[in-house]
Amino acid sequence: MSTMISHVSEHCELKPLPRPDRRLHNSRVQINQGILKSVTRLNYDTLQLVVKCDEGSPPISSRAGQYATLHTPDLTKARAYSFARAPENENPNEHTFFVRVVHGGEFSSWLAEKDRSGAPITISGPLGKFGLDASDRTMVCIAGGSGMSAIKALLESAANLKVKRDCIFLYGGRAQRDLYCSEEIAAIGKNWNKDYKFEFVQVLSDEPEDSNWAGARGFVTEYFKSTYLDSGKMSVNNCKAFFCGPPPMIDAGAEILKNAGMDERDIHFDKFEDARSPAPVIDNTKCVLCDECLMVKPTANCIVEVSRLIKTETSDFAGYERVDPAYTSGLYYNTLFIDSKACIRCYACVEACPAHAISPEHDKTPRTLRQTIS
Ligand SMILES: Cc1cc2nc3c(=O)[nH]c(=O)nc-3n(C[C@H](O)[C@H](O)[C@H](O)COP(=O)(O)OP(=O)(O)OC[C@H]3O[C@@H](n4cnc5c(N)ncnc54)[C@H](O)[C@@H]3O)c2cc1C
Ligand code: SF4
Ligand code: SF4
């Protein structure tokens, strides 16, 4: 945007406008610098990280169930991780996360490669809406893999609050080596409101038949269906579901509950989407300029205002020209664009958009109503 005004006297020196930092519109998120205080192994493929924010940093006031993004200068972009402890159980300005090591995963492999204690880290949060509701219905919690994190935080918080409700927590893994946090969950059970039940069941899908495992077997969601719903032990009318972990597990669990007659609004979940999930696309024709997606986006460059999309002979999309975020007019009519390379698949924008203008199911060809250049 030009700052030159032709009729101003040549003796009057024009100073540039102060540049507000509009890279991250998100006013609900605190961005702190800190270090990885410790990295410890929970099982063969899951690490526990404790991030310590720098002395004097403003607190990141999260609710149990929310997540933060972690970024280190060694890597290209941030990743999302759920807080693994209730905030009131943490040391001041420390945050605990569980990270499952993924083969070839940029962040998780970097963590597992060697002792990263002391490495600088940027933490941004709190993000996400997953959390405890105000109901007194039985909590049905189902987690798989590192989905233990958000459910454990939620249960710690519910136990601290002495909620007046029963709880059943089913944790699904393949084999005994996948199990972890058994003692912490037992401690939550001991801290649970004494007038209500707390049940913890570990369910293994691939444990060898002849092993010493005497516990539950099968896929965790199927086990829940046959043991609790089909048997009449539990009715969907008096429970609320809290699922956390890999998307296929959550989809399977939600399907079972919906088929049993549970209202979708009673199913709360935190899906750990990853780089394999599609990035959402904005349909600018539906956008009503409400700013909600910009208020919840977890990284500076995932949703950007573009002036032009660049085309080549061989590709419909070869990049974009970005409006300088320091000098944008704020009138982003027809210019919002999701950069799939910067998007971390948190789907916060999809949930936030009141106009249903953002979806991973929209046509993938990037598009604004502005002209495309070649
Ligand atoms: C809201 C939210 C909360 C999350 N919370 C957690 C959490 O608490 N703990 C946690 O461990 N993760 C969590 N995730 C997932 C996390 O953000 C990363 O996607 C994950 O850790 C992989 O990052 P990476 O850098 O190691 O792999 P990337 O470099 O992002 O991926 C590299 C490749 O690995 C493959 N890959 C990625 N993830 C998986 C996987 N799970 N299984 C198999 N292959 C995979 C893909 O092919 C991908 O192309 C969360 C995600 C979201 C959106
Ligand atoms: S899903 Fe939306 S809010 Fe989340 S990183 Fe991608 S563009 Fe940003
Ligand atoms: S949330 Fe939806 S309607 Fe609001 S600015 Fe973003 S795309 Fe537009």
C-alpha cells in the first residue's frame, strides 16, 4: 500500500507508519519462548516432553483437553500437541505433552534422534474446544495411542473437581508394549469422587493369543459396543462420549454411538489429524468476513490474504503473492487462502467458520475471485 501523498511539501518528512504485527491475528493465543526441560520415554514409541516457558513469560491459561503448537528453529513448521496434564497439576509455566514417534515424521523423529533436553522451543496456545462439559451424565472416554494425553488431562481435571458422574475410560492399543500411564490413571481413579464409579479398561487388538495378557481383547470401539451397549450395561441416553486419538478410531466410535441413537452433540472428540489428512480449502464466495478463522488459526501463515495466485503452463497453482500483512487494509474480501504447506490440519478454522466456507471437502483447486496470473 503506497504511503506517498503528492501534495505534501517537500520539507515535510514522511515517516513510515508503525508496522503492527499482523502475522498472527489470533488474539486468543499466547506465544511463549521456552526450552524442552525434559524428554522421557513412556513406552517403545511414545515420548513425554515437558516444555518450560522462559522466566517471566505470561501464563498459557489452558483448559484440560486443549492443545498447543510446538515449534523449534531446526524444523520447517509447528505441530499440534494436546496438553497431557490438567493445568492445575503442572508446575508454574510448564506444560507436559505426549508425542508418538512416527517413522519419517519431522518433529517426532527429531525428538527421538537424541537427547533434546535444553533445545529452544516456541509454544503457542491454548487452542481447541475439546474439554469437559457441565453435564452429570456418565463419561465414556475412549483413547488410542498418544490420545491418552488429552483424555488423561480431562480426567485429572474431573477428578480434581470431584464431578458428580460415573466414568469409564477405555484405552485401546495393539499389544502390551503399547500400554503406558497405567499408574497415573489408577491414581486418578483413587482421586475420583468416592460416591461415583471410575472404571479403567485396557483393550488390546493384536496381543498374541498365547501371551500372559488376561485383560480385554479386540478393537476398543467394538469392545465398548459389545460389552457395554449390546449387553444393556449402558444406555447412550445417560452418557456423554469423549474420544481422543487417531481419526479412524474416533470415526468408528462415533458411528457406533450414533447408530445406537446418541445425539451427535453428545459426542466430543479431539482428532489427531496429521500430514496425511487433507488441508481445508476456503470458498471465498461463502465468506462473510467475520474474522473467526483468523482468530483461531494456530500458525502465522496457514490462512493468508493473497493478491494473486500464480499459474504456470503445467500447473494450475504454482504459488501465491501475499498481501503484506503489516499493511493490509483488513478488507480481505475474496482473498483468503489456505496454504496447505503451512497448514497443520488442526481444522480449527473449519469448526470456527459460521458460514461453512471452509472445508477439507471443497474442490481442491486453490481459488480466489481475484485474477490468477501466469
Ligand atoms: C489438534 C491436534 C492435537 C494433536 N495432539 C497430538 C498429541 O498429543 N500427541 C501426538 O503424538 N500427536 C498429536 N497430534 C499429531 C501431531 O500434530 C503430528 O501430526 C504428529 O506428531 C506427526 O508429526 P511429525 O512431524 O512427526 O510427522 P510429519 O512430518 O508431520 O509427517 C511425516 C509423514 O509421516 C506420516 N505420519 C504422520 N503422522 C502419522 C501417524 N500418526 N501415523 C502414521 N504415519 C504418520 C505421514 O505420512 C506424513 O506424511 C495432534 C494433531 C492435532 C491436529
Ligand atoms: S486447519 Fe485451518 S486453522 Fe488449522 S492450520 Fe490449517 S488452515 Fe490453519
Ligand atoms: S471464518 Fe469463514 S466467514 Fe469468517 S472470515 Fe473465515 S472464511 Fe470468512
